Amino acid sequence: MKIIYFPEELAAVDSTMVGGKGLALFQLVEAGLPVPPPLCISAAAYDLFVEHNSLREKIGLELYRKSLSDMRWEEIWDASLRIQNLFVKGAFPDHLDKDINVAITARYHDRPLVIRSSAPEEDGSGGSFAGLHESFVNVLGDHELKQKLKRVWASLWSDRAILYRQELGLELLTSRMAAVVQPFIQGSASGVLFTR
């Protein structure tokens, strides 16, 4: 099971591994555009973390106490907070922790980083998850990176993300999250481009 992907592996990558954002960034690098060099912590890493902490069962207990359609918003919000807290308190399996440390140190040394959500279900033809999941900038050091990575994963279980996936008819318990890591670049200007 591959944990970390790099843009040079684009030919062997799809969005189920690195998410829509990760795949798009890898394609931009391949096209020669000036993108801060990304790496992707794959959805398989999320799966390992979830399995190591027995989270799938706990998430199921929170979400399926009764039908989501019968839950009041406050009940979904409470369940969401409890699920997110499980991620924040979770521990990394040793081999996952080591693989992430080695890749981040080799690629970025001690630079401040950006860690961005990249869910496999994001930005497809059937829906856009823009703004639903967390991203963090100016992340310093291994400890902070791991804490922010857990918060990115946990954001898959925010009340609004749960409700949006339910609205789209997506299976909640099989949802996964990859994460993109890039060096933090202090910008002097920014912009957005929309294409068709």
C-alpha cells in the first residue's frame, strides 16, 4: 500500500489515491507550470490511520444511531464534533508516522508548509466540495504537521461535509481523504481563474 505520491508518478496515479486537488496539482507540475512542489499523503494513509484507531466502527455508531434524515441538525453537529475529536486524539501507526517524516524531511527540510485537503470525491461532475474541508498554511515542524493532518482528515466529518455527501447520495462510511503538502510561499499577489 503506497502512502506518499510525488508528481513524477503522475502516470500511475488517479484521483482515488490522491484526490481531485492532488491530481490537478500533479498535472500542473507535469505541464511545467510554476506550482510550489507538492507531494500527496494518499487516501491509503487515511485508511491506515482509521484502521489503527478503530474509527470506522466508532463513526458508524455516531452516524447511524438513527437515520440521518431523522436527525435534527444539532444531533448531526454533536455527532460530527465527537467524530472529529476521535481523529484529533488518534495516534499514528509507527510505520505511517515514519513514512511521512522521511518524505517531508527529504523534500522540504525545515521549510514552513501548507497542508491541503484532497478528497477523492471532490470536484467531480456530480458535485463540488470547495470550502468544505480544512487546509492549513504556515505549518512548522513534524508535530504541527501531524496535528494539522489529523484535522484535515477530521474535516471530512464536519456537519456540513456529512450533510453535503448525504445530499449527493454518497456512502458516508466509505468516504476517504488524501492530503496535499506543499511549501508555504509568501505571495505578493493572488488571483483566481475560472475556465469552462
